[in-house]
Amino acid sequence: MEEDHHTIFHQDSDLDFSFTSTTTTSTTATTTTTASARSSLARSSLCLSFNESSRLSSASNPTTTTVIPNLHPRPHRKSDPNWSAIKAATNLSSDGTLHLRHLKLVKLVGAGNLGRVFLCRLRDYEHSNFAIKVVDKNLLTSKKLAHVQTEGRILSSLDHPFLPTLYAHLEASHYTCFLIDFCPNGDLHSLLRKQPNYRLQIDAVRFFASEVLVALEYLHSLGIVYRDLKPENILIREDGHIMLSDFDLCFNGDVVPKLDNRIQETTSLSSSGKRRRRMVTEFVAEPTTAFSKSCVGTHEYLAPELVNGGGHGNGVDWWAFGVLVYELLYGTTPFRGESKESTLRNIAASNGVTFEETEDARAPPGTAEAKDLIEKLLVKDHRRRFGCNGGATEIKRHPFFDGIKWPLIRTYSPPELRGVTVKRSGRSHASHVSTPSKRRRWIWKGFNCLLMKSKGCKRNLNSNQNYYCYSKSENIVKKCGKR
């Protein structure tokens, strides 16, 4: 099994082309260590030296070790200031190529199973922050080198607001470097440690679960099974939205997109209250035939079929998604035992998931729906597990996600949480929808009110609300104001 090791170093000095991290016995470096129930505090020494001969891997530079295609701004990131910074740096370069000498390492922000992650900036563009993942290939086994190649290949194919953008793939001596987005708010695991009882309110659970669901949907549509979903790999961007990280444990399967037709029953909003049936066509792209026998992941998030070693497919991601929702809601994982071995035995056993004993009257609205979703996801027979056949399209229909405007999910405000500083000024890179002017908003609200009065309708048609506030009666989601 593969597990990540997270170590945080705070060092504000300009480290120029070199960065040296010492072992735990050193007394000269100022270090801060992030506690984690599934992390190790051990760290090894690392010395980086960037030289001017290192080049950006691209089709125009065939002499480099790795060739990454399509190194250009992705469609949803065209206006991203990071791309403007990259373009400015390459324009200043004598050969129009990005070199490692253009980067200034600021500090080490994390250490994982394959390498180290640094905060860095472009020397001629101080206002743009990047993360650079540095992998020392001389320290890795052939199996882990294959994982590095997998991560590079997957990063180069991603184009999604909740997944990292690969700005550059650089090779320097025996180092492989991935230049990606920097997330200043850390990871979701660290965020949970800062909350009362290590858990989130139901509204925040729905917010993060929805964004993770959309990210998994995109990965599965590409035939990618993630296999490493856990709070440590869910980073928080500066705008409060999420970004999945670490794709070295992924594997690919075939996916055949299809259109499914189903009958949907709706209740008329008129005074008659009649139930109507209509045909709904939905797009489904799920790698249902994906198969692997590798045992990788974090033990508390492993699916039963993965623990049993009989082979697994796309269902491991939907199991892990259920474990994630449970941990966000209750502050612990559902099958956690006194040791790693006991946890694995609990996962492999036939017993289902259990919940804390709470009075229904005291449970916040939406808790019953969350429990039902978790129970459907944590079905130990992957053939009957929620999402294994219908994918995210099936899960989105669950009552826990009632009221969410999925196409607009990037435009909603994140929950206000202890330990998260959300950048309010400027335009968020995660949204391509421009904010309407105050005059236009008032015109729309007036039109909305007139439309509701003329139809005798009490539903608010304005979708520019915090969707994750949960309140429903008779399957109609009520208006919920902003926090």
C-alpha cells in the first residue's frame, strides 16, 4: 500500500537556485510539522540545484527526457494570470523557452511519497505563485518511476477547475519537475483538524462533496480511476474551492459515453399539485470495465474488493467518496480500528456502516439524506454500490444534493470556515461567468418577482445563491440567503 508523508517547512528567505532541507536532527532549519493520523513525520534530506541547461519539455525540444503535449492555456483558464506570467517569462527568454532558472524557490510546503512540493515564483513576475513538485528519480524504484510517468501523463490531459493545471513539465539532471497551481489554504485534512470535533457543518459537507463529485465525474469520463481520494489530497484554492492532487496511483480503463433515458416524476407548482412524468436524457461516461489488481491507497479509504485482493475497478472511487462524506460529517472514518490491521478487517467484514446515536430532532436538516447517501456508497458488494453503473450522474440525483445548480457550481461562495482565508478581491480563476452589475441584478430580480406573481409560483428562479444551504419541504427547495 502507498501512503503519503506530509511535512511543512516555513522559511521565508530567497533560496535562489538551490534549496536544501535537512533531516529531523538538524537544529538550523525552522520547521513546522503537520499532524496527521495517516501521515509519517519522517523526512529525508533533499538538495536541489537548478542549472541553466535544464529545459522545458515540449514538442519543439525533442532532446529532453519527457515530452508533454498541449502545453498551452486550457480553455477554461485562458484569462488566468498565471498563464500571463508564463507567457511573459518565455517572451523574455532568449530562445522563447521556459527554463528552471526563471523560477525562484520560496519554501518547501509539502513532502509526499514521490517527491517534494515547493512554493515558487517566476523571477520577473513576483505576483504569481506556483507549486512545483520535484521528484528525484535516483531515489525511486522502477515501480515508483512508473507512478511518476503516470502522474505526468494524467496532469498533461486535465482541463478542469477542480483539478490542477500543468503549466510546465521540466527535466533537470535526475529530477522531474511539475509546475502546477499553488493552493495557499492547505488541504482538507488540515482544515478538519481546525474545526470543532474535527467535523464540518452539513452545509460545508455538501459544498466540498459536490465539488469532489464533479472532479471525479470528469476523471471517470476520461477513463481515469483515481484510487487516492482522501482529505489530504483535496487542496483548498485561494478562492475557497477545491483542487484534487496526486495522480500517481491512478490507472486508466476504457469508457464508452452513452445517453440514458429515464422517466422523471415532478410535482406541479401550481395549485393543483399534480404529478407529471417526463422523459429525461442524461449523459453517462463511466469506466465500468476498468480493472486492476494493484493494492494501493490509504488503508482507511480502501474498498473491500481492494482489501480482498481479487481485483477492483471504478467502484473504489465511489467507496472512497462515501468514506470522505462520512469523515467530513463525523470527524473520523467509518471503519477505523485500533490498528491498521483491525481497520482492514473491519472493511473486509460483512458488517455495514454505523452512525453516531443522535436524536432526529437534534440532527441538522440534511443529516438523514447524508446518511442515506453514505449507506448507498458504502455497499460492500461493488456490483450494487451507488455510482458504479450510473457514475456521478446517478449520485447527483440523490436528495442530499437537491437544489444544486451543477453547471453553476464554480460560481457559488464557499462556506466560511476557521482556517480558510478566501480571496474576495479580483476575479476568481475558477469561474468563467462574469458577475452581473448591480443594475442588471435588480432588473433580473424585478423580472423574477413579476414572473412568479403571474404564475402563482413561490420558487425563486434566481440561482445566484449559496446552493449548499439545505432547506426543503415537499421536495421543493426553499430560498436560502447568503451567509
